[in-house]
Amino acid sequence: MLRGNMPILNPSAPHRERQQSGNVIFFILLAILLLGLLTAALRSGGIEGGQIDSETAAINVSRMKDQANAFERGVAFIMQNDASETDIRFAHANAPADYGNDPTVNAQFQIFSRAGGGVEYLPPPSGLNDGSGWEFYGNTHMPQVGTALPELLAVLPNITAEACTLINRQIGYTGTPTDDGGSAQSPGCVYSDSSARFSSAGMYSDPASNTTDETTFSLKPATQACITCTGDGSRHFVRVLLAR
């Protein structure tokens, strides 16, 4: 009788409890995995991805400025060797033919020759413009730089709107300086056609054939800037290599 009144034990209960506990752990691990995947997706394509793009752009702008600094140092080296401001040359095998293709000709005057400026010829950093290479002109006078004569300029043409804003913000401009092409309207803006390239055929245009819109420059003297040409809306980075 006592035996019949004893509680009946269910041998499968501990097994079910272990199974339920295992299911809970499985779902916890699955949630952790999904959370990790979501975080990785946000980093690669979301807010952190945008941060990385901004950092890359800033690095490329710094590299661009380093290249421009190298041009300026190269000009200074050449000028220290009793060269005239009209002797400077930008010949290189990879440069447009207007500049010359052989830096060994009058090497002491060549920016891209070890005997001259000692500057390495490099393509511009990617992502800042349309891939166009550096240009060199002597037809534009920059605001409050030197006299009224045109400066020797390095120009990186066709800068993107985003890069132009970043460049000017880093320099300290409160807005984007402009160039309406000057009174002569030819050769145009700070970025000109091949006829104005600084070479034996196209030297300084004295007086300057182009002047910028001085009132749009919040910093003066304006030795560098990303400038918008109002005629076509194009944007170009300009660096003074030699003030005159």
C-alpha cells in the first residue's frame, strides 16, 4: 500500500531540463553572433565607413600639399644656384610635351632632375581630382603676393567639390575663393590651356594676364588655395612656387 502511495519519478525530467538549458545557451550564442555581424556591417558601410573615407581624404590632401611643398623647395634649390626666374623648367618623360620630355637638358634648371630641383615626378594622390596631372603656369597674380607681376604657380586641376572644401578648411579659408578669368579673359582662369604652360614657349605673361577675385580670399597673402573658376564652375588647387 505504501509502495502504491509513493510519488512516481519521471526519469525524462532531468533530460528535458538539460535540453532546455542547452537551447538557452544556443540562443544566447546566436544573438551574440548576430550582434557581431551587425556591428561589422555598420563599421564597413555605415558611420565608421564614412569616418574612414574622411580620414583617407585628409591623408590624400596632406600628400598633395607635400608634393606642392617639394615643388617649392625644388624652385628654391634652382634659384640658389644663380638661376634666373625664367630659367626654371619642368621637363619629364611623363610630363606633357609642352614642358619638355628630357630633364637632362640644362639639368641644373630642371625641377625633376637631381642636378636641379631634385623633385620626384609623382602622379597626384587619387580621389582628389579627375586624375589630371600637375600643371605649371606663370600667368596669374595671386592676392597680395609679391608685386603685381604673375607668380610661378603649381596647379592641380579639376578638384572635386568635397576635396576643395576640405583643402580650404585645412588652410583656414572661411569660403571658397573664386577667379572670374580676369579682365583679359584669356588664357582664362588659374587653370589654363596648354598654350600657357610654363616652358620655353610659354613663360611669364608680364603683366599678369589673369587676376583672381581678391575679395573672395579670406586669407592674404594667398599663397595657396582651392579656387573655383566662375566661368565653368571648375575647381583647382593652386600653390605659389615663386613670388614675383
